[in-house]
Amino acid sequence: MISPQLTQILRNIDNSKKILILTHQDPDADAFGSTRAISYSLQLISKKTTLIYVYYHRPLRTFKPEETVLSADHPNAKKKLATLLKQDQLVLHYLNPAGDELSISGDIFDYALILDTNYSDHSITGLIFESEPKKGVGSIDHHVRSHPIKNPDQDYNQPRKSSASEIVYQIIPQILNLHKKYSLPLDLSYLKQLLNTQK
């Protein structure tokens, strides 16, 4: 049985065209794997996705040529960011050593998903919405909650699961089934995204 929270998340995904995907600052393997996999599955059902990774510490990894790297100390960082966010598909690595929270206008997106963390503390994602996405923010997480959540009706929290990637693995078939073209058996190449975390 699908929980009311996941039902609401799936409904908002289905009714959205452009979706923002976030995770915690200084993302680890689980954060990368879960966000990449869910982004890939959303693109399969013709959704436009924007992934933003915020770094307080300089990441010890290389970035793919097709991905964008922007530093907070760039002289026109805010203007450049606003331009980048208009793209249909974007993977952005935002280097922010000063630790200042990144502020963006959420209303250019239909919906936002936060993975491997929750939506109760902006300092975790390193991002503040000047205005929220049109259909709000959903969260998919496996951590035990220590304080109230801002979006309880869209908070799919599974603390018995070992990782966000495990949860995403179980959710992706339901996402793909929103589109009849991808009824079971599934295109399983999204599994590569779950494993493609540090390369």
C-alpha cells in the first residue's frame, strides 16, 4: 500500500513539467546516487530536471564535462545562476566555501524534491527559496526525525531503510508507471545512476 505522502509526491510529479532536485550540502555517495537515479527516471517520462549540489568544502571529485560548476565568489554569480536555472536540463555544482545560503526563486519550477535529508532546516541543503515552487516541496529520506517537518503531507520518510538510494530504487517503478510507455518490465539503466556516485 502506498502511503498518503508518497501518493501526494507522485501526483505532484505527474502534474509537473520542471522539477528541482536537491540534497544536503557536501553530498555523499547516497546523496549523489539517489538524486541522479530519480532525475534519470523523471527524464524518461519527459520531465525537465535541475539538480543542484552545494559544497561548503571543495569536493574531492571530478565533474563531468556536461555539468556546470559555479563558484559563489564569481563576480556575477547571482546573475549567472539566474540564467543557468532557466535551462531545461541542468546539473549544477555550486561551490560555496563561505557557507552563505544560496537564494533562488523557486517559482520557476513546478515542483521540488529534496532527497537524503529533510525540508525543516535550510542550512542542511545550503539553499533558501525566495518563493517556493508552485506545487511545493516533497522530501524522500531515511533519517530519523529530531524536530517537526515543514511539509508533513509530502514527507516520505522511511527510517527503517538503510539509504535514500534504497527508497528511490523502490519508488522509481511507480514514477515510470506514471507514463504508459514505461510500464513494467522497466528500463533498468537507472541502476547505473545509483552506482555512478564518485566517478
